[in-house]
Amino acid sequence: MKILVTGLGLISAAGVNARETLESFRAGKRNAGPVSLFDSKIKSPVFEVMNFSKHYFHERLRTQNLCLAALEEALEDAGLKNSMKGRRIGVALGTTVGSILNDLDFYRAYRENGKASMDAVDRYLQGNLATVVHSFLKTAGPSVTVVNACASGADAVGTAMSWIRSGLCDMAIAGGADEMNRVPLCGFGALGILSDSLCAPFDRDRTGLNLGEGAGVLVLESEKSLKSRSGRARAVMRGYGTSNDAYHLTSPDPEGRGLERAITGALHDAGLKASEISFINAHGTATRENDFVEGRVLRRIFGERTPFISTKGYTGHTLGAAGGLEAGFSILVLENGWIPASAGFKNRDPDIPVAPIAELTSVDGRFSLSTSLGFGGCDAALVFERTEGNGTL
């Protein structure tokens, strides 16, 4: 059974839709600066979605509103805004923040006064991302919020794929969303892996990551469902692989065995050889350990022939949203036939046996791979296939 991608929606610092994202990629534009959403002594640059003020759900639940903005674009792209009634539609979305960490005022008030408003509790109970989307669409089908650290968005897409394959639903909303939030910013700062300058994935002189925010949403659909309505397929979702290396709470297995299993599992699921992959959207956080391990794994599996980049130089690390956003980026590359420069990369690291693409480069091929690595040893990989006859954005 073919699983088709019939719609996609993207919002990040690179752009508030797919068109703006491509324009930033082509121009090498990096929209980063000091955090503006809250006061912080941390001076690391961040990639915020600027001037975003849509309130679909609750004005203080930013993750949900970012997700619903991407969902709106994805549904319009799929031609589904007014034709969802009666369809079995699942919702699988990944997040790590999910608007449930917006409760610092509650803790501060309780510590100082011994009591606090229950508004934070209400927001927590409203913080389930998939439930929000399910209620917003009034759909009937399975629903799950995946919280697998920074692999959450990719694992959600893979989960949705399995639902359609097994007949649980005809169509699924899948991807991830996360907001810029004080808790992860302070947490990554405490770990000592935030960079004081713009991040440089896979570069010899990389000093750490920049946090970002946004949402990436795909509409997945069976062939039968698409044939029952007027629509088009932007891509075919060919394969999904997931693994956990169980090595350390925050560090990847130095040998990359979990990531290797996820990639080879996705290739097996897709029925493809490594040599058939024409482009890789790597996780590429710009931390010393991640890029070292990921680069070694890519070299082992693909040799030096397969071009790859990290798009986090344009979006920052969007945590649970990364897998959904980068799945969408991989589809855009297949459609448009070019890979943007890996923003921030200048000098090859002699300890990493492969290097990302340093300038905008044409790519001609049918298949792409997107990788996601998360804390706790969570690894995921997605394979997409270009469809024939698609126009470019």
C-alpha cells in the first residue's frame, strides 16, 4: 500500500509557510537573535517565529497555535479545508514542550505565598497537542501525542504511517510542534551546549546549538482515499525506522548503533538500498558529540557519495517539531531539485569522515532520508519518494 503525502504546512524562523521557507533557504537567510518572548539572562541566539500572534485555541498556548497555523496550511495544500466530514482521520503529533511548561508563575506564587491560581493547571490539562487538533478538526480516528525528546515529530509521522497501513484510518495529520520556552532554554544552558554565536552544524569550530521553535505538519493519505476526492500527492512516504541505543540520558552512543539501526530499518521498510538515497536531511545539532556520531554513521552507511545538510542553521533546534519540519523540508528538496547550503558550515572537521553541502546544489533523484536523534537514545529515520509531475512552489 502506498502512503501519500498530500499536504504540508511549515512554520519556523525560516518562514511562516513553505514558500517563505524556500526563499530563506535559497538566500541563505538566518533569522536569529536574542530571545524576545520572555526575559532571560541567557544571551545565546535563538530562532523565534517573529510577529506570530494567531490565537486559534488559547492565547497562552503557543505550541498549539504554532501547530494549528501549520495545520491550516497543510489542509489547504491538501484541498481538505472543507471536505473532511465522514473521513477516518488520525492525529499523531510530537512535542517536548507542548505548552505544558508555561507554569513558572504558578510555582513562583506557590513558593512565595503558599497558594496560587489554578490557571496553570487548566492550561496543563489543555496541553495535549493531538487532543487539541483532534477537537479542532472534530475528526473520528486514533489520536496520540508522541513525546520522544527530539525524535518526537519523526516518530509521530512514522506512527501515522503505520495507522494507515493497518487500516485504522484513511488519512492522518502528522508532525510536530514546539515553542520557545524558558525551561528548555535554561535546561540546555545548564548542559553547556548552547552556542553564543549562530550554530555551525558539522563545522570544525562548532560550539553548540541554538534553540528554535515552530511546527511541521503533513497530511498522510492512502491511495484509495486520495482517489475518492480531487487532490494530488506531493510525495510518497516509503519507510520509517526507529530505535533506542539506551546508552545515556543525553549523550548518543559513541558508535551510533541506535541511529544506524533506525536508518537501516527505514531503508528496509522502504525496500531501498543506501545507494538509492539522493539526499539526507541530517539531524545536525552543531553539538560536538551529535555531529561527530551522526557523521560517522552516515559515512558507514552511505559512504561519501550522498549529499547531506543540516537545516538547523536556518531554524535552530526546534526540539519535538524538528522531525515534522525536516520531513517537510526533505519533500521540498525532492520537488524543487536543489539543496540549500548547510548554513554555518565553513571548515571541515577532520574527526568527521563526511562533510555537508556548503553551497546551494542541484540534486536529481527520487528518494530522501531525514534523521532525528533525541535525548534518552531515541533515534528515528524517514524515507520519502518524489512523485512525478509535481510543480515547484
